[in-house]
Amino acid sequence: MLDQLDIIPIAIVSTIVLLILSVLIGFVLKRKSSKTTILLLGATDAGKTQLYTQLRFEKKTSTVTSMKENEGPVTLKNKTYELVDIPGHERVRFHYIDYLPVTRSIVFVVDSTTVARQIRIVGEYLYNILAQQQVQKQHIPILIACNKTDLITALPKDKIQQRLEVEINRLRSTRTAAVEQQEANIDDEQEAYLGYEGEDFKFDHLDNDVQFDTCSVEKDELDNVVDWIVNN
């Protein structure tokens, strides 16, 4: 049976451990709250700039292919964020890397009506994002926003997820085989391996939380996107 002298050191150690845990938890929460940047990413013509304009100014714009970032504050449900729309053109899409240190979450927009025939373009861009070591280290949550789901030609979100998993699995195989012959990314960092070795790729295998949901910028059906941003 422990006497009083034995209990005192245990109590001191327990108090110290609790203090350390409190400091660590507070530090993590502070870092999360200090990051307010929401990145809008996706291939050309997915609807990113329209989504950006709708969220920021609550007005619709015609489809425009942008070659420059759009950024500015947006207030969603009494919370203010810095919204950044990165152009989807191949020459400039990797500018998102510059924003990663302050990124809170990523909304990756896909055109549900064309994603089936553009699966290689969309899949490769998404792969590059997921394989970024900074994205993985910071556990940045990602929403795959399936746009234009109001149209009859739109692919359901579960089918989009399945096709992207197949495409990323294919890309992972080819990149793993050629990893010593190519640069991992423009920062010359080693590309992170996606998923579990020996198993087909699934988004559930990632440390990052990746969700799929529907939206229609044209019909102003953005509640799913707004709710996700606010909750992440």
C-alpha cells in the first residue's frame, strides 16, 4: 500500500503531464484557428471562379478561364476566412503550394458532367495535391465538390469517387515504378506515398479527411460546401 510520501511524487508527475498535454492541445488549436485560408482548386472550367464569386459577392458570373489567383475575405455563418481561387491551367495551378503554410482546408472542384472523360487530368492534379508532404503533415482536410450535379448528364458523387480512386491507383503504380527517374514535385521534395502498400487505393486510407459532396454554382446550391468549410 502506498504511503503519503509515495503519493506526492505521483501527484506531481500527473500534474506535470496534464499541464504538458494542455499546452500541446492549446498549441494545436491555436495553430488551427490561426489558419484561415481556404483554397479553391480544380481543373480548368470546373467552376472554381464562379464558386469564388458566389461565395464572396453572392452574385453569378459568366465562365472565365483565369490565369491569375483571386483572393479576398469571405464571411460564412459569422466566420471570416481568406478565400483563394487558384487557376486550373496547367502552367499556373501549382501556385497553391505557396499558400499551404496558412491553408485551413482545400475545396477541390470537379465538373460532374465532364469528369468521366477528363479523369486523367483531374486525377493527376488531385494526386499531386494529396501527395504533397505539407498537405499530409498538416492533415489539411479536402472536400471534393462535385459541381453541376443539377444537370442530367452529371455523374453521381459515389461514381466520381470510384473513378478517381481507380485513376489515382493507376498513377500511384506508374509513379512508384519511375520514382528514381523523375522529380517528385516542383519543390524537389520527395512525394508522399498514397494509401496502403499492397492494397488498391482508397480515399479512406489517407490520413487527411477527404469528403465528397454535391453542389451547383449555377443554381446557387452551395449549402453543402459552406457547411463543410465552416465545420472544418
